Amino acid sequence: MAATKEWVVVVGATGAFGSVMVERFLARGLGVLAVARSASSLAELAAKHPGLVPCAADISDDASIAVIKAALPGPVRMVVHGPGVAVGGGVLTIDTRALVDAVNIKVGGFLRLVRAVDGHLQANSRLVAIGGHYGFEPTAYAAAAGVGNAALVNVVRQMSLAYGERGITAHLVAPGPADTERLRRVAADRAKMLGTTVEAVMDSMRAESSIGAFTEPGQVAWALEMLLAPEASAMTGSSLMLDSGRRRGLP
């Protein structure tokens, strides 16, 4: 009798990072339930990957729990929570509602995702939240990303404690900035504040890396594949930094 197919649920599947994750998981023979708000973007992704199951849901709303739960075809090997949040601006100017929305999407969304799949989790399943460099290295110009991602660090640790007795592990993956449309919006806000150009800001962001590089989506997908290994259970509750050498603080 053939083994039951295992599934990965990816929130933010149509984004720059998510689309690469989807491709890599499918190549490993895993099923992928791709979650995003835009049904049209999901349809485009599904056209490229016939084995993918699209699921249009707004992870910022509790209604998404039932939608994702109903769409799940089988046992869940991993969930990846990687939605983007609005740039919003710096800490001195950001609309407080944008800050609240960021926490709702990052933290509330992760809770909703885990609750949706709970009945399909098994021993050695992985709960993964995509955080970010700004959650560990605060800046004055990326308030929403900084606060939302910092809160995720704590929630992932709580998840590792709550699910540990079931043999289920929780992980935070924290990439550095990637050269995406979203980062260029951050750079545009910073350029306006500093009275300079977007390209000048992008160059300065690149220079913050000890190797002079942005993080690439494929590098994040590689880390997620690594977490599928049984040995990765030793990392539960911890943060995997993929910041290209940006973090200055300890630990």
C-alpha cells in the first residue's frame, strides 16, 4: 500500500519568497496547499504547478481558519507562514493602525494557520514562521516589520513549548532584506526621509551585510528543506538567521 502523501501549507505562496518555496517543496514530492489572498494570483501559480492546491484566504481574518481546514487534503508535514505586511513607514510617522495590522497578520495569522492545521499535524511536523532581520536589529524606518517580526520570535518559542509533547517543533526563519518590490518600497520611504535616491538607499542596505549581499529567496527555501530533516528537531523554538551577516548583537 502506498504511503499517504504529506503536505506543506504555505501562506504567502504567491510572493517572491513563497513561489520559490512552492517549487522546491513540489520537487521533493510533497503536496503543497498554497494560501494567499488573491485568487487570480493563485490561479497563475497553479497554472505553472499543476500539482498545487490553491486556497484563497485572508490570514488576517479568523474566517481563514475554516477555509484552510476545509482545503487540507491530508497530513501536514510543515506549515510556512510568510505573508508580507505593509511598509507603513518609520516609528515616528507610522499610522498606529498599520502597526496593529502588522502584528495581526504576522502573529495572529500564524496562530490562525496553526489552528487550521492542528488536526492534521503528526509527530515530526514543523511549524515555521518567516520573520526577518528587522525583528532583531531595530531601525527607525521599518516599524511594522520590526515590531511584527520581533513578536513572532516570542510566539514561536511559545509554540515550541505547547506542541513539544506531541513531537511537533516550531521554528523562526529570519531572512535579511531581499531585493524585492517590497524592499524597494521600504527604500523609497527611507530615501524620502533622508532626501536621497532609492538606489542610494539600496546600496547602503546592501553594504550593511558583511558579505555585501541581499538574502535570496532560494536561500530561504534551502533552510526550509533543511528543517524537514529529523535532526532539525533539536532546533525547536530557535531562530535561524539568514541575514547575510547583518546582525551585530549577541546572542
